[in-house]
Amino acid sequence: MRLIKAILLLFLVVNLVSCISRKEMAYFYESEKTLDSLTLFDLEQVERSQLRIKANDQLNILVSSSENPAAVSSFNLPVASVGNILDGDMQPTGQPKLQTYLVDQKGTISFPVLGEIDVEGMTRNELRLYMERELAKYIKKPMVNVRLANFQISVLGEVLKPGTFPLSDEYISLPKALGLAGDLTIYGRRDNVLVLREEADGIKKVYLDLTDNEIVNSPYYYLQQNDVVYVEPNGPQRQSASYNRNASIYISIASVLVSLAVLISR
């Protein structure tokens, strides 16, 4: 009888320990708590950071003019053919691809006629306005379109589909990035998601709490090119990694022995 009571007590304790609060699982949880001194940023002062051009970025830059379309040809790179080489001939397999300008380690690109342009630290709009102003010396009413050709983010850890995702949309939030990766698994920590970001002075590491409603005010809520998001496994998942692979067998044997002991005690 004592053995049965002990088993029931153990079962009750396990169920109580395994209970998870809404705060631990829900995203953007509303709470009355205030941020303590360990907060990595001041939510009242921060503004959404704009995407800025960095070294090793690849830029698509297209120049056009409604006044004189023929004059812009010397300012645009030739379109590259996309295809497979079969029997010495290029066989097209898709749409032609625009060539890109690679931002070198000095933060510059070499542009036709305009020469070397220092683009690092500029937003796309700032670069567009600068180029339209400079090109107006050669073309009537130039229009410049600038896009980042190699925008991608990586999502790793406890998500359904980890990987690296190339994106055409240059403004992506952390929840949307996690959505691309299939969302967190039940074993992922929602209160300690790591974002790694390459900046001029090195790699920045910031931990974000998805269960905190104030996360939308973080400068890291919107991701930048080449950001890496890592979802840490929770405590039970880390512990399960250290379990003996034969633990389930041992538990089954122990269960049979307990059952036999109960029958014999009767």
C-alpha cells in the first residue's frame, strides 16, 4: 500500500513540475513588469534602425530616364545570361539576371562615369538621391533604383526548419523570420532568442524575449542583412540530450518490477 501511495505521489509531482504557464509560451505577453537594469536597450529612446549598406553587400542599381531613355545605357551593367553550358553553347534556363555591384572592404563601388562611390553606411534612399543628383549632370531627369541583391538571414536551433533564407523583402521582423523557419518547436526557449549581427566594430550579440510585449520597440526586432537568429533549447530538452539512450528500456523494466512487487505484496 505504501508503494502504491509513493507511485501516486511521484506521478502528481511530475505533473505539477511539467505545468507551463501562459507567460512562458505566449508571444508578446502583456504584463505589468518594468524593465530592470539588465535591459540591453532603452525602449523609450530607441528608433527603428534603417537598413544601411555594408561591405560585401551586392547592389542592383538600375538607371532610367523618361526624358532620354537612350542616354542611360552607358550607366547600366549588361544583363548576364543564366543557363547551362551544353556542347559548348549556353542554354538559357530562366530569366536574365541583372549584374550587381559588390561593395568592397573599403565600402566603395565603382560605377560607370561616376567612378568610385563611398556607399558604406548609406541607406538605399540616400544612395538613390546622391546618384540622381550626380547623374543629372549627364542625363535629364534620371531615376535610380537601388536594391540589395544578397539580403539573407539565418535561423538556427530549436525551429522546425532551420536554414538560411534569401529574401526579396529587405524589411523583415524577427517573428516573420521565425515563421519562415516554421516557428519555434515546443522545446525552444521563447524568452532568450539570440540575434547575431555584423557591425563595423564587430559581432553584436543580443538576447530577446519573445514573451515580452515590449520587444517590438527593440532595434533588433527588425533584422538586417546576414543576421543570424539562434533559438536555444529549453531545460528539459538540454537534459534529454544527456540521458542514456537505453533509459527508456530501464524505465520499462523498472515499471514491470514495480508492478510485480505490487502483486506480490497483495
